[in-house]
Amino acid sequence: MRIWLPVLLAALSAVSCQPALKIAGKRVSNPLERILATYSADFDSILSRPDIYEVQIIYTRIDRDKQQRPHFTSYHWNADSTRYFYPASTVKMPLALLALERINQLKRAGYPLLSRNTYYAMDSVRMYQQHYYEDAGAPFQKPGIAHDIRQVFVVSDNLAYNHLFDFLGRERINTALRAKGYTRTGIVHRFNYPGRDNRYASPITFYDSKPLLQQAEQFDSTTWRNPQHHLQKGVGYRDARDSLVRAPFDFGSKNWFALTDMEKMLRAVLFPGAVPAQHRFDLTENDYAFLLHYMGIFPRECAFPRYDTAAYWDGYVKFFLFGDSRARQDGSVRVFNKVGEAYGTLTDVAYVVDFQNNVEFVLAATILCNVDGIFNDDRYDYDTVGFPFLAKLGRAVLEHEQKRRRKISPDLSRFRQALLVGQD
């Protein structure tokens, strides 16, 4: 077919006159930036102010081959593994993984009757430690590692995280993470325990009708230093006496967990066979099914404990897609994830699955919602800035993925199966 030269020149001229697609004043260069540019009305005012909102995003595309093996392609927006943001409850994910790994190691080391469901009692040998041996929401009202992990993922419970911290001990946590290649991660403190010496881990006894394992108090002599930069933030903070201090808030003694490590760790849970052996955790197939179940269900679907839907709605810990709504979801789209919310920072690292359209992708993002720059005052911009941003980001990427053509349709049956009851 012939095309007249004037027509061809006119067509080329029309293309060349199209404005370059931009987001936050920059030309787009990858699919993530194209998504953000397409929805610039939602995102540009935030992305154009990295000094205020400190947004970091990683979008990982998944393509399956003929053997259903996943292949990953990651795209970044402002992601920087050396720039600090407070990870809040996202650090509960590595502790859950390490706790299950530790159970498996102990079983092989001479405690074959031990399991994640074995009851335990935590002793108190120091004034600030907790004597913990009953839990009204647990099966038979007795604590267990499985019960702690359920609460960590379903509602992000802080005390459950503290129990895992005590079971593992600070030295084991950080030594193990570094050995696995998570070099931009450090977990050095409990939550909601001001003044507690985090070097000490409480004694703990696992038992059924008699003691199976008695673990003495652990002590960590290592000084773990945060290697990231930008540890001082804001223009002021409220101190322990609720007085306003006109100086930046120092996060130097806080936990750290880079977004790149989060995304890498989540892939190690989702597709352990598709990541380097170094990054994996020593888990069984049953462990993975257990994790995926509690990472993916809504609070109302949890049997132990039962959660009040008025306090724990479907989007309570599902910031992507659902975080700006309290509506009940139909379950056709699921988010297997871990969130963090504290000191004005919202973070989510998630595997999103659309069962109706056979869509899957990984998304990780963090945003600082503290426009006035005052920390520790419980006055943050979560509802007006953070939750809407992350929910819209999740929906924008999902819509892009629903339109994306794939050579091989993914088999999502493993994740559908994991959501069914009976994964304990």
C-alpha cells in the first residue's frame, strides 16, 4: 500500500507535536513512570515534593514461562536502599519468617515434637519483662508461635511481634538476616516498651503435657548501627513529657528495613524456588501455605482470634487498593502483604492477585505523611494523604496489569488454595 509523502509528513508532524509524557516534571522512562503519568492528577502533587513526602516505589512485573516459572522485572521510582524511612510494622515479616525457620532448626537439633503450634510460656526475670502464659484469643487460650504470626499479619499486633523478638533474640535476628543477604535491614527494638533493654530476651519454655524445650534468657552484646543516611527528620518532636522540642527527630536508634530488602524478601516467600538460595528461609511447604493464608485473608476471615469488623475492616492492613475505604471486599482481588504505620510513615509491600482476570504483580511503596514536620505528636496526614495515595497507586497498577498482554497466563491455584480454611 502506498502512502503519499504529504500524508506521511503530516502524520510524523502530528506525532512529533505530541507533548512528552511526564510525571513530576520528568520524562517517563519505564512502565511504572508511565502509570504514574497516566494518573498524574492523583500523584503529581505528591511525587513533585520528594523533600516532604519521601515517596519510594518498586513495581515488579511477573511473567511466567511455559513451565509456570516466574520471571521478575522491577521498576523503581525514587527507590534508594541507603535513604532511611521508619519501617514500623513491616519488620514483623522477617521475624515471622525467622521464627518458623528457628522452629524447623530446633526440630532437627533434637526437639522433634516441637512445632509452630506448640504452647509456650514466657518468664519474667527482670522488672520490665512480661510473664506471659495465657492468651484469651489463642486456641485453648495458650500462646504459640503460630498464634503470634497470625496476629502479626492479620492485624499487625505489636505484642505478638514482641513475643517473636523474645523467642529469637536480637543477635540471632540480625545475624541471620545479614547471612541471607538482607544487608539493609536491622531489627533492634521491640514496640511499645519504652525503657526496656532490648539486648535481653526473656526465657521461654515450650511444652505440651511436659516441657519440651527450655530456652534461657538471651543477651546480645553487639551494637547494631544503622548504616542509612537521612536519619534526622522534621523540624521538631514531642518528647516523653509531651514538650515540643524544636530540633529534628533522630531515628538513629530505630529499626531499619530498606524497601529493596522488603521486596526481595516478599518474593522469597511467594516464589522461593525463583530466588537465589541465599535469600530463602528454611521453611516447609506447609509453612509457606500457612504464611500465605494469613498474609492474604481479611481480619473477618480469621478464626483465632476473632476480630470485630467494626474495628478491623477488610482494608485495615491492606493499604494498596483498599486502604482508603472501609467497604467489604468480594475477595476476587487479594493482597498478600505486610504494612507499616508509625511516625507519620505508611509502607506496604504486597503481592496482588486478581483471580478473575488472572493478574499478578508485586508492589512496594512508602510515603511520609507529616507535612508540618513535627514527630511523635500523633498528628499525621494518613487519612488525607497517605491512605488515598497508596490505595490509588495499587488501583492504578492493577488497572495497568489488567490491560497488559501476557504470553503465558499464570496459574494462581497455589494462592487460591492458600486462602482456604484449615491452614494451621
